[in-house]
Amino acid sequence: MAKMTLAELKALRDDKKKEINRRDTDAHDVTIIVGMGTCGIAAGAKDAMSALIDAIKEHDLNNVTIKQTGCMGLCHSEPTVDIKAPGMPATIYGKVDAEIAREIIVKHVIGKELISKYVLDRPASDIMKEQN
Amino acid sequence: MHYTLCDSILDLYQNSVEANSKNVIMDFIQSESSLIVNIKDDGKGMDSDTLNRVKDPFYTDGIKHKNRKVGLGIPFIIQTAEMTDGSFNLKSVAGKGTELNIVFNLKHWDTPPMGSIVDMLISAMSMDGDFEFVFNREDRERELEYTVSRAELIDVLGDLTRVTNMILLKEFIASQELDN
């Protein structure tokens, strides 16, 4: 692989776009939010995000958005991954390393199956209000 | 402290983004014995009082997290730089912006590993917000030099939070990191 120029990057992007448009997808968007606060970064959120990207590439999914957020108050369970996928409940996974990140793509996004061991419950909203 | 230097740098960069900067410039200059990182932003900056207190891990402005008593980002980096015979310099003017100059001593036993520059840049480039980020990379030992601009990449790829674009971004940045 040689160094890529911006023009080559643009050509690749155009090819990819054509390919995506050609496919008959009825897929709904999947949104993944990775906790990238100091706590998340310290716990390896960057590795988790990189593994998510690689797994999405490997399984050729083209309907996924990855956003990053600061600390969500779940520092004890970082890296956290908050995921909204069609046909699945909005879920937060905790202690997501590279391997669990791959599992999230394969089992949760593609297989529509919760990975119970790593699911974090949201704190009840009344408790949240009391604290604030 | 953070596990890798790139983790520490990403953490500091995020401060610039969260300070509503329109422009963030980062120099990342590596030689055999040192890594110099300069981060300059035009965000909201800090007054001299805040600037003094921000180095204290038990200080936080309380805006981001109401009930929190600690702010660890900057103290982490000071600890890492100073305990490994590096240096850390923070200048800021309220309303104008902030400038950080850090030197990591790559020869010290206790200096954390470099970490992945590619992953750091993917995360930095794809953070939400309307701002420009210019990354100037130099590796003197490998005679490697390149500059990437977030605005140019968005212009070419579009939304950088779409994973199809992130995959291309990753390929692009990884190719810049190749030996000449």
C-alpha cells in the first residue's frame, strides 16, 4: 500500500458510495455511542472503537454511525458502548474491550441477540433526579 | 494516568473541542528521544485563577458533571510528563484560547508506550462539532512528515461519524503513517 492522496481518497469514497447505492438495503440506521471521556479513554475506549470499526468493515455493514460522548457517569464500567439498533432495545454495554466490541457487532447488531453478561442498566430516572 | 501517550493526548484534545474552539492545531513531533506535542486552540480559554487550579486533580469547574469533585485530564498529563523528565507548559487567555506544550521523554523507563496514532486520529477527527482540526505530524527518525486537516477530510468523505467513511479515513491515515 502506498501513501494515499486526498484525490485517491475521494475516488475510493465515490466508488464506495456507488456500491452502497446499488445495494437494495432496507436496513435502518444503527447508532453506536462510545464513552470517550477521561475515564473511557483510560479504560481503553479507543481500542473498543477501533475494534467496532474493524468488525463493521469485516461484516460489510453500511448503515452504522459511531458517535463519541464524554463521561456518562458510568466510570466504573468503562469503556461503555450505548447502542440503538433496529429490532433491539436501546442498550448500554459496559467493560467493552476489543473482543466484546466484535461480539456486539456480530451478536447484537447482526444476530439481534443481547449479550446479557455485559449489559448495564440505566439508573432509574427518579434516582437520577434526586441526585441532581 | 493513561495507558498510552496517544490516550493522554486525545484526552487533552477533547478539552479543546469542548471549549467550543473553531480551530485546533496539533503538532506531533517525534524523534528518537522525545515526543513534542503542541496543542493550540481558539476556544473559551481560562483566566489565571482557573489556570492555576486546573493542575489540581481535586479541581473541576462543576459544569460538565454537577456532583463531581475531581478533574483528572490535565493532572494526568502533568504527572506523566514530569515523572519521566519531560515537561508541560500551559498558557491560556480567557476568551482567546489555550496553548499546551508538552515534551515526553521517550528514553525514560516510565514513559508510557506511544499507542496508536491512527486510532487517536480517527477518534479526534470524528468527534462531533463544527470545528477545524489540523494535525502536523513529523517523525524525524523515520523522515516522515504529513499534515491532515479535518475540514479537507469532511469535504472529501462527508460525515465522519458514518462508519463507511471512518473505514476509509482509517485507511487514509494508516497510509500516511507508512515509511517513505
